[in-house]
Amino acid sequence: MNKQEKSVLAAKTKVLKAMAHPARLWMVEQLAVGERCVCELVDGLELDYSTVSKHLLILKNAGVVEDDKRGKQVFYSLKVPCVLNFMHCVEAVLKG
Amino acid sequence: MNKQEKSVLAAKTKVLKAMAHPARLWMVEQLAVGERCVCELVDGLELDYSTVSKHLLILKNAGVVEDDKRGKQVFYSLKVPCVLNFMHCVEAVLKG
DNA sequence: TTGTTGTTTGGTATAATGACCAAATTTTGA
DNA sequence: TCAAAATTTGGTCATTATACCAAACAACAA
């Protein structure tokens, strides 16, 4: 494996890791329905604002979501809807 | 979020986490081509046998791969080929 | 200006991961 | 049997993740 292959692999891994956490995956599924402000995600997850904010940063850095500040609130939305297709496959894995 | 929703989420997360590591993702991509013995994966990754073996166990426990012992060697193969479809989406994420 | 709401940042303690080494296991071959 | 080859298991240690608290910031309202 050369240096370039390694960096491609690292980049893909970053996207997968971003979604590989229950709170983050839940948020991705919510955002698939439509944009949400941080407050709504905090409500749903019952986690600290600081925690949710950091999770969102991870998703954002991975390129999975984007944010939009409107007034006092920040709205997050799914940047790449195809990530959901994958979840069908994950469900297939779960069924064996 | 009730107990059942949480456990479904945990199960999906397990599958994602299993692939969210460069060595494991590389192995999944190799296995997509065809089955491989542990020795071949060790060769390609340049990691310890023990390390690779543990990575494979994680993939197996997640339901992503299966193993087949033939003689002295153990061959691993991809149990759910659709996981690869997802990688196309990941690549889309990478392109922004 | 001051206060309030919504969000992010910094810090810290704790838990989970991942890499290696050594040792145990399993299968085959001499 | 005994030894070698392929793999797994157990243990340790360093690194990374994650949760919470406190404090900082930004936008708006009084």
C-alpha cells in the first residue's frame, strides 16, 4: 500500500467513523427527513449541548452535514443524502 | 428514544464501526474481490497476525464477513456484498 | 446596555481502541 | 510422536473518544 492509497483509505474511514456512533447516526437519520436546529437534536438525544455540538462538528468535518446559522439558531442538514442508501445494506447485515 | 430504538441504533452502529478503520476497510475491499486467507491480509497490511486476527473478529461479529477453515488456513469472505455500494457514496462525500 | 437564549470552546476524567509480544491452539507432515 | 506453519487468545501500554461542567460567544430583545 503506497502513500496515496493510504490517504484515500484514511479519507473514507473518516466518513465511516463520523457515522459510527449512535448519537451521530441518529442525527444523520433525523437530518435525512429534513434540517434540524441543534436544540431539536439535543432534545431528542438527551445529551448536553456541548456534547451534541461536538458530534455535529465531527459530521461536518467529515463532509456529511452542513450548517446554516439563522438568527440565534444553527440549522444542520444532510449534505450527501446517499448515505441513507447504505443504511438499507446495514439492515441487510443485521438480518444475517 | 425508547429501549428498542436504542438497540436498533446500537446494532447499526456496530456494523459501521466495524468498517470504520483503515485496516478493516481495506480488508473489506479486498474481500469484495474474493476470499482471502489471513496470511494474505497480513501480507498486504504489514501488521501483526494477532492484530489482523482481532480486526477480522470485529468484522465477523458485526456480520460483515464469514470465515471458513480449510486445512491450516482460514479463509475470510464478504458476507454482505452490498457494503461496497456504500463506498460509492462515501466517495461522493469525499468530492464534496 | 444588560439580560437571555442558543451554540461553541476549553478542560478534565474515564472508557474504549489498537498495536505489539508471548503463549496457546489446530492441522499437517516428517 | 514431534516439529513446523497458520491462526487465535491473553496481556500490557499508549492513544483516542466521549461525556460532562464551566466559561466564552453571538444574536436578539428589553
